[in-house]
Amino acid sequence: MPAMQPALIVHGGAGAIAPERLPLAEEGCRAAAAAGFAVLRAGGTALAAVIAATIALEDNPLYNAGTGAVLNIDGIAELDAGLMDGANLEVGAVLGLHRIKNPILLARAVLQSREVLLAGDGAERFARSQGLEFVDPAYFVEANRLRRMEVVGGGDGLVIQSTLDNPHEKHGTVGAVAVDRDGHFAAAASTGGYAGKPVGRVGDTPIAGAGFYAEDGAGAAACTGQGEYFIRMLIAQRVSAMMGQGVIAHTAAEQTIALVGDRLGGAGGLIVIDALGQVGWARNTPAMPYAYCRGDNIEPVSGS
Ligand code: ASP
């Protein structure tokens, strides 16, 4: 296979973001894209690159993933993440985590194990055996307080304002997609879901084919938005299959997100890389911060 131009694109969540916050949201995406692309330029794999980019986003409290994860109706963060290696179609995904600082690292450990999907206590027990970093559940509550977003303090409990009913409400899930110079693809996604979600609710983010997908020779995708819709039409797999049939990144992304809106009435966005290594993105929400690097352009290009 001729050498491919490496490429990497990240997003910081589809939704409505106050205009004054957009520059910061894009800046965080540029930093994450640069971190992931440095891995590719050093000869690293697409899988290693999307993990590096996702860690940068999980560690940035601006986003609804890792440190900045929003809280469920009980005032507790429940984190989900998924990861796929397009070279061998291996998947690792985790859901319903309360105490893992970087869920994408646990997804990587699952990918390297015999399992594909690990949930809740069992996932955290496995994380312990892998020596991953734990935090107290209060860590996520504090991060929410600090950024004064969906959580309002009150009495002896917390009032969580749901962001479900307004499809254009801020989301902030993160995702990364990459192709390395050997033509291997990878995709990653990480989220806290939506604020005020019922306990135990899981969206598309840890579901392979729905929230993320990667397949060498076809393409890769990471999604964001109202996960219930992305699950029903297996959006990440669908857009990757389209690109596998020769539809270019931009067109495939636009057509697929139009389907989410027209067919299901769902809101969200996605980032993709097609079989030729071209990046694409689309959204039907007011904003979706993204950034990408490709080929010799090491300076990330961003937008929202
Ligand atoms: N897709 C995520 C979920 O449904 C949320 C988001 O992307 O904003 O959990």
C-alpha cells in the first residue's frame, strides 16, 4: 500500500455554545489535534494518536468528558468511552464509570483484552488491575461547580438541569479520528452523556458502529449529539460504509447528518476521515468545535 498522508480530526461536542466561549472551545480542540498529530508525525499509529488527542480533551474541564463530565439526575458523573482500531477491527468500550479519570485509557485496556464492552463496577475492577488512575466521584462534581454550568447548588442536594429536552443545548462530548501513514484508521469517543440523565442511561458514545467506527480501506467516524438517535441508525458505521463505497468525507458527513435530522428528528454532528485520508465534518446544531491536521500542515485548522 502506498504511504498515506497522516490526518487527524477532533471535535468538542455538537450543540449550542455561547459565542464568547467558542474561541476557547476551538483552542482546546487545536491543542488536542496537535497532541494527536505529534504522535502520527513521530510514526505512531492512528490508535495511539486518537488516544493522545482524547486524553487532552478529557483533561480539559471545558468539555463533557473525563474531568468536565456532566452529572446525572442524582448528581453523579457516569462516564462512557469507546475506541476502535480499523486495522484489526478491535474495539474497547466502557460505560457507567464513576471514578476513572481517563475513560479512554480504560477503553484501550479493554480493547487489548478479550472483552469488547465493560460496564460499571466490573469495568472499575478491571481498571484497578490495570493500574489506571482513580478519582473520587466528588472530583467530577467539583469540576462542574467550578465551571458553573448545568449544576446549581441547593440545600442538601444538587439540582441538575436536564439538557435532553433542548436538542440544541450544549453537549461537549469529545471524539477523535485518525489515519496513519500506513493507512490504518482509528476512532475514539468519550462523554459524560447529557446533564440530568437518568441513572444508568447510556448513549451512543461507547457503542461501536453508533458513536464511533473505524475500518481500514473504508474510513472512520466519531459522533456527537443525541445518542439515542445515533444508536438507532448506527450512524458511525453507516457513514464509514458510505466512504468505503467512494463517497468523499465531506459529502458522506453532510448526507449522514441530514439523515439523522430528516429521518429521526435528531440533532448532532460527526467528524470523519475517508478512504483517501481526507477529513470531513458536519453538524445540524448551532456549533461543533473541531480541529484537524493533515499531511505537512502541522498547524491545526479549527472551526465550529
Ligand atoms: N452522544 C452523547 C450521548 O448521547 C452526548 C453528546 O454527544 O453530546 O451520550
